[in-house]
Amino acid sequence: MDHPPRRSTELVSMTATELLAGYSRGAFSPADVLSAVLARVDELEPTCNAFYVIEREQAGAAAAASTARWAAGGATRFLDGVPITLKENIASVGTRVPSGTAALAAAAVSTVDGPVTVSMADAGAVRLGKTVMPDYGMLSSGVSSLHGITRSPWDPRWTVGGSSAGASAAAAARFGPIHIGSDIGGSIRLPATWTGLACLKPTFALVPVDPPYMGRTIGPLARTVDDVAIAMEAIARPDPYHRDYTLTEHPLDWAAVRATPATDADVSGLRVGIHVDAGCGLATDTEVAAIVLAAGAVFEAAGAHVEPIDPLICGEQLHLLDLFLRARSWLDLTRLDPAARAAVLPYIREWAAGAAGLSGSQVIEAYQGIQAMRASTVAATCDYDLVLSPVAPVAAFPAHWHGPTNDTATALDHIAYAAPYNFSEQPAATVNAGFTTDGRPVGLQLAGRRYDDARLLRAARWFEQARGAAAEPSWPR
């Protein structure tokens, strides 16, 4: 059918829910939207550098099939025709998985789709391509030996965060409404806070991961909490190939998150902890702390019982986490031939070498430190329905830096707010809460109890609507 012309900026700015409503009315088609999104990609990608691969042919075929289903009245898939991206480390047939590093540029081409790739295809989403990440996913920035530097659509001088670097750049640039990343120490939430996005690091094992690893989760980044919820509805389901166990005994009503208008009743009476001191690592910037405390006051004004809490972890636990992750990466590097090892980002080589020569006992001690982090995080948060904090102690840093300090000695000093929830297995969401005086976004982290992801997103959605116009992103054009 013929559709009236639409300004491409209007189509690329729509949420997944708005796109689906437009398809249903016949106002425009998935093919129209794909054309608008790809035109925007062509315009901004040379600056942003969000994509590892753009799958134009595959996306065009998926959009055409979805357009035909909508025209025939047979579009029954709940993301039918919605553009999405997947992070580079989520396997898809026909694409390599180099993990962001030039050392693995010639990695084998995938012959099987990863669990989330399957789920998104089953939901009818139109996959635009795969988004970039830094070497081995071990940076909180968009610097990669394979891909170069990924830059923020807000200001190309600013970082997009990492390791879901391309996902955050694509979301903020409006390359479609939903972008899937992964998180083992903040790699979804850190990019979200530094680019003004909403996101969810779900409860461990709600979304299948291949390959699975302690603390690793897969979750969505988007411009709205509603789109985070609808993405979770697609991906929080068992892997048909049983490559990772998935918790099916805790079914969650994702549709209920966005079913009704948000009201103060969503948070009234909740017991909410808040802290703006991570207890270790990098000191929290005063502007970041003020924005988070102001967000806590918004919850309190709506009837939540907000009280300060002590830091979740101590400096020794953060040090042992850093040591364990160095040891893991050092093992990866030692398995490379010399030429491949030389291709790894020098910063990563230097950081990982900090674990060279560790004994087995020292590695086990580091592992036990992570388990102590898990215990202290659960103990500090178990009495609360929500815990509010910064995602990171600072706002976005220069795009070419490897992290907030740009120093391997303090490479993980900024993850003391984010990483504890990976290893306690609790869900943690992010919503933009304000801006620094120079315009950099600052996200609020909201954490909840395990398996309480839907209620957590409901509270995040309430805050998204209650935060006020000054905290609402006006997406870069």
C-alpha cells in the first residue's frame, strides 16, 4: 500500500511501541522505517563509528517480509518490523566474533546464531547489524584495536562508554529504538549513563548467554524504559539449544511495566536506600552526587521511604575483582601467538600483565574476594525494595581515553557502584537523571532484588516520567 511521506527524523525518533502502532494503522511500513534509519546511519556513522558490520541485505529482506505481513494483516510477532542491533560478541550466522580486538580479526565465521539472535528473529525484529566493542570487552570506553574510536552523538569529543560502546552510540544517535549489549561489570549501564539512555542489566540467568560466565548478563539499551521492557519480553526466554540455563520458574510480566500510566503509587511506600559514596575507587564528582541525591528527593516526595546506606563493598574487594579480571585476560593473551598478542590494544596488554606470575592460590584468593563482594552487596541491600546510586562516579570523559583515569593502575576504579550487582546477580537499571553544567548526561542507577526486574523497571519508568524536563534528554540531531 502507499504511505504518505514522512520526515525521516520523525520515523527514527519513534519508540518501538510507536512504530508498532504506526504499522498497525498503515501510517508507514517497516520498509519505510528501515530506509529512514539507514539514511541516518549513512549520515552519522562516519563520526559515531557504532557498527562492526551493517547488514543491509539481511535487514532489507526482514523489513520487506515484515511489511508484507503487516499489509496482509498477519503481523503477529510483537516486535514485527522494529529495527534493532546486537553487540559484536552475540553470535549470528555468517559473521565473525572478534571481541573488539585486532588479535581476533580472523576469528571463525559463526555457523550458529546466539540465543538472543534467535529470540529477536522470532520476535520479528529487523536486525540492522552488529555494534562494536573495545578489546575483549575490558574497557569502559569505545577504544578498540580493531575498530578505532567510537564517539558520542552528543559530542564526538566524549566517550560513549563500554564495553557496549557501539550499542550506546547507536541508541543515542537513533539508529533504531532497541540495542542489545552485555554486562559483566557495568558494560551496559556505564554506556547508558554517559549517553543519557535507559537500560537494564537483568537478574543473572533471566536472559541466556553464550558463552555463559560468572556475572555476565545480556540486556537492552534504549531511549525509553518502555523500549527496555519490550526488548526484555523478547529476550528473557530459554535458549532452544540449551546452551545456557535460564530461570523459567520466575516468569515476569514485562508487558505490565508499560501497560498503564506511571503514577506515584508505583513507588509510594517503597523502602529505598541511597548512597553517593562507593566506599572505594574513584571519588564521586560533586555534580554527579547532587543529581543522584535530587533524584532521591523525587522518590521521597512521591511517598517512598528514602534513607542513606553505607557503601556496598570495600577497597580490598574491588582490588581482588580487578586482579581476577586481569588474570582472566592474561590467560587469554598468553594463548595468542606473538603476532596476535602484539595486535591487542597496548593498554589492555599492560593492564592484563598486572596478573602475570600470579600463583593459583592468589587467583583463588581473588575469586573468593568476588564471593565476599557478593555477600556484602546482598547484606547491604536485602532490606530495601530499591537502592539508588550513581552508575559511575564521573560523567563522560574524552573519547580517546581508555577509561575515566586513563591509567592501567586504576583501570577499574570507576566500577564500584556497578560491578557489585553483577556478582550479587541482582537487576540494575539506569535512567538519565540530569546533566552536568557542561551538558554531559548523568544516569541514576536503580537496583532491586533478584527476579524483581519487572517491578524495578516499573519504578524506573515512574522516575523517567517524574524526573522533570531538565533531566529529560533532547536527543542529538
